[in-house]
Amino acid sequence: MTIRAQSVVLEGVSKHFDAVTAVDDVSLEVGESEFFSLLGPSGCGKTTSLRMIAGFERPDAGRILIGDTDVTEAPPHRRPVNTVFQSYALFPHLDVEQNVGFGLRFAGVPKEEGRRRVGEVLELVRLGDYGRRRPHQLSGGQQQRVALARALVLSPSVLLLDEPLGALDAKLRRGLQVELKSLQREVGITFVYVTHDQEEALTMSDRLAVMHGGRVRQLGTPREVYEEPASAFVADFLGVSNLMVGTGRGDGWVAVDGVALEASQGDATARGEVRLTIRPERVEIEPPGEAGSNRLGGIVTELVYLGSTTQVFVRAPTGAVLQALVANTGQAFQYDRGSSVLVHLPPDALRVLTADEDGTS
């Protein structure tokens, strides 16, 4: 299949529903052939943003461009986009081929060309031998592929996906994440993907926008957003993060409950009240008595075996609980609940966030 990808641009887009501001002055650009995700909790504005791109909602302010064309006022059928929803909405009385080719009948595509395109797209989603089956004869993952094929057969320049894996079980969802990314690379069109699942966004996206309260709180690659969160909200929402309140001295050192910790990431020169964040996989558990800075004493309160790692909860003397992830090396974890340990927080893993960076304030 040959489909021309196009970019998507939102310029100062806002949307209100009565007294509620669903999307608040959002500006972002999705590049041609990019897999771009809108990530955030329920009510953050991600689905409303997608619906405005699709044309199902019109913005109260700002404009939307697809390629070089301003589509702000264009109806859905006049936009080079198609949408895949969480509920696949397959016609139960039609077989797979008929479901996939349904939209071609209204697009004026000749029958022979339609059959060819349906066959091509079914091969693309690896359902070439399933054309005569009805939806009830398919698994959830196969139904999801039929919905994708039905959207792709119309050759959209941009494919919009609104939590399309949300109805699947966890194991199948993880497998389809990789498949969906491979499909996007093969087809080459622009994907705009909405999800509240951090793993999905990190696994599939070229870039992602974390949304909260109708605004984009951070935009970047999965690695940038995960390892360099711009706010306490982003740090806490995108995976597990240890968050501590402290006082910055302005020289890279932060006092947390009377203990001075060196931090080299983020706004390390900040003064006054700040937040420190560190990912559990960067926290190191050591035996009592180890020398060196950036160490806090504590008691192991809980151990959770996760297979590849063990999740360790350590309560500091102040009552704060820190989490660490210890890799499974084949050896039994040497500490039990109630053990005294040291928690080492490497300076290059500690990130300083100032109050005005916190997307929750």
C-alpha cells in the first residue's frame, strides 16, 4: 500500500464544555510518519484533542492544520484522517472482507480495485486467510486488526487511535504494542495515539505529550520524558517515582529532613523549597555501615517479587517510604522484612524540580 503521510499541527487550540475547560491553549506539531502519543489520566484533554483533529469537535479557539491545509472548520469526511476506537464497532452480520471494505462503497471505489485493496490490507495485518469469517469467530486481537484494516483501506494520511488496545487483556496488549509499531513503520503514515497507559506510550511512541488539566505538561521522546521529567506530576504519572520535599541551597545540594543530598539533574542550583525525584531502578540498597554521601538509613518494610526484579520498600527514620527495584541476578535477595539497610541515591540519578515546574500546582 502506498499512502502519503502528512503532519498535524495544533496552534493555540482550546475547547470548553459549559464551565469546564477540556483543552486549554494547546500547541504542538506531529511530524510526517511519526508515531505520536497523547498520554494522561482521565479528563486531561487527550481524547478531546483527538476528536478535534478528527473533526468530531470544533475548537473554540486556535486552528488545526493537516499538512499545509487548515481543517479547523472542515467536517470529518473532508479530512484525510481515519479513526480507530476502543470499541471496534464491527458489523456482526458482515464477514471480515465486507467489514474492511464497507467504507470503500461510499468512497466510489470500483469493485475490482476495492477487492484488491481489501486483500492488500488484510495481508498487511496478517489476516489474509480470515476474510470469510464473521467477527464472533475472531479473537479480540484479530478483531482489533480488522478495525485497523478498515481504517487503513481508505488510505488516510493520518490515523487516529483512541485507546484501541484498552479492551484487551494485558498479555495480548503487550504483544500488539510491538505489532502496531511495526505496522506503522511499514505503512509509513502518521499515527496519533491516545492512551492513559504509560507502558503503551513508552513502547510505541517516537514522541509523546503528557497532558494534565487540559494542557501539555511535557513533550519529548519516551526517554526524555521518563528520565528528565519537567514536573512532579510527570515524574509520578510516567512510571513509579520517589518524590521527596527538600530545601535547595543553590549549589547542587538539597536538605531533606536534615540530611544533605547532592543532586546533579534538573534545576540543581535552585534555592528554597524543591522536590527531589529518583526512579526506583536507580536506587541502590546497601548494608548498614557503608561509607559515603547520599545515603539514608532505613528499615525494609515490604518485598514484592516481580520475576525479573524485586520491589523493595524502605521506610526512612522520618517515615517516608522509598522504593527500589533490585534486578534478579539468580541470587536470593539478602534482606528480609525488618532488615536495617542503607539507601544510596546517586547524584546523577537525583533530579531537582522547582515548585513552578510542578504541573499539579
